[in-house]
Amino acid sequence: MKTTSLNLKLALAALGAALSPLAAAQGQPIRIGVVTPLTGTYAGIGQQVKWGLELAAKEINASGGILGRKVDLIYEDEEANPAVATQKAEKLFQVSNVDFLTGTVNSGSTLAVGQVAERNNRLIATTVSFSDAITGEKCSPNVFRVNARAGMQSAALAEWLAKDKPGARVFYLGPDYEMGRSTVAAFKDAAEKKGAKSVGEVFAPLDNKDYSPFFGQIRAARPSVLYTSVAGNDTVRLFTQMNEYGLTKNLTVVGASGTLTSQNLGAIGKAAEGFVTGVGYSPLIDTPENKKFVADFQAMHKALPDLYGADSYGVLYFYKAAAEKAKSTDTDKVRAAMRDIEWMTPQGKKKMRGGDHQAIQDMYAVRVVNGQFTIVAKVPGEAAIGPDSCTRF
């Protein structure tokens, strides 16, 4: 009897020792890595990413966390540089041992970090990057996108353009890297299908200081519409210089959703008047969920959210929904749960398309009127998303 009792105690002690690391891990915070530009041209975008994530983390932690675990956000500055982003992502995966990674802004960074995620068998989701290739020809089983891709933005903008300026002559000016060329190609395709005529295109270096050398080529093409996908501080310089040179007279300027945001609109001033873009978010979306989000965001950060803040807020709820569906933070289980999952966001309910990991959402055309964005058109998500072209998985 005594021998049996002793053996039982030893067995229970051994079982407790074996389970203690698991129990400790379950009690530890869920680490979310955030690789985003905190300095440089895209620092304003990175700030909205940070603000959106911080609001969501605050709410989630206050309501009990994810699977009973608090969320910790661990930041690294990617400087909008793919080489830097991969180094920082590797550090977060290997040293900080993050469970999930988000925040990449530069499309090249997202593509590069996606490869790092595959090597480390971890998952990432972008809330900003536009390049269609991310969920298209260069798709990855470990990469998801909760924001609208370039083609979806273009669908909303082209719909508005066809109605407001049928047969428009369009000139294109984009930043010379993955996002710039992808957004120009996407809008050109959408606009031409709606009857617009393309009359020229140029690509300027990222962080370009002087756009005036391109103005002669634009004038010579005699466009009625200029499309641009520059972003951040580049937008401030481009719009200011176009205004100074009188280029915007009799010219409608349209562009990608990241070109004009709450982060740079004030610095551009009257030069932004009349600008139209296709977006997946506006603070003016008239739903209870968005009104609460805008109020909470303003209370916490003393600023309005833009599309980057809204989608970065939404990505934590995307991860939360998937982890809770999977009942785990294991990569393979969460990946399976993310496919075809639906979750609530400030924009309303979104669905993650399982075939290419692209979120489906309604799209809007918005126009700057008296210094404020005004919704002028809407395209349902299923009509905007386009076909699944991912063939890697």
C-alpha cells in the first residue's frame, strides 16, 4: 500500500513537471511583432499603424485577451526598406519569439518579410501594402492581407471616373518600386476597361525631392486626369510643386488610397482640393461600429483614424478570431482557421478569401471637398475583389 502511494505521488510529480512549461507558456502574453516605418518618408503611415494596433490591444486585453492571454506589441522600425524589414522580422521571430507579425508598409517589405515568415513557419498579415502581387502571383501560404489591394481600390475609383469624366485622358505618375508600378498597372487596366485613354506614365524615385522635371512630359500629353500613387511626404512635395507650377489648372488629380490621408492632408492644404481616390475605409462610414471606433480612436490619440489605422485595428481582431477558432496559437492551426473566416471591423464584416488570403470588403470613392474627405461612390466587396489568381497553394 505504501509503495503504491509513493509511486502515485512520484508519477503525479513527474506529470506536473512535464506540464509546467506548457502551463507557463499558456500564461505568457501573446507576442505580436510589428515591423513598420517609425522614421522616414512613411513614418506618418507607421504612426497610424501603431495607433490602430494600440487601441485594439487595449480593448482586447481589457476584455480578457486572446485565449485568456494578454497581447504584447513589440515594435521594430523597418524604415520602409525591404532589407531592413527582413532583418527586423528575423529578429522578432528568432529572438523575441513572436506568435504573429504585422505592420509592413512598403509592398517590397511585405513580400520580403513573407519569405522570412515561411522560413520560420510563422504567419504575417499586412494592413497597408497595396501591390496585387502579394495575394496574386507572389502569394504565400504564410501571408494574409486584411486591407484592400490595388485592384480593389482601382475598381471603386474607375467606377467613379467613368460616370464623372467619361472618356478621360489619363496620365500616370507613380513611385518607382513594387507598390507604385502595381497601383499604376491596376488602375490603368480598370480605367481603360471603363473607356479612359492612357496618354503617358512616369515613375519617380522614392523620397523624391523635385518633381518638376516630369511636368513638361505631363503637359505635353494634355491629360484631363492625373493618377498618382506617391504617398507620405512624397505626396506633400508633389502636390505643393504641382500647385506652384500651375499644373493642376483644368486637371483632375486622382490616386491610390494611400496618397492623401489624414496624416498629410493638412500639410498639403488647398492643393489637395478635388482629389479623388478609391478606399476601403472612411471615418464617414455610417455604422455603429465605425462611429464607436472613430470616437475611441480620437479619445485615445487626439486624431482621426485613416485607412491604415482602421485596418491595423482590425488585424488584431482578425488574429483573435482565428486563434480562438483554432483554440491555439500554433501556426498551422491558426493558418487553417484564418482561411474563409469572417470578423467584424470598423468597415463592417470582412471575409478572408481562403484561396489567396485577400480580405473581401466594400470599397468607396472619396473626394476632398473643403479640406474633408466626402464619400461619392460605393462598390460592393464581391464586385471589387476580382478573381483569385494565386497558384502557389
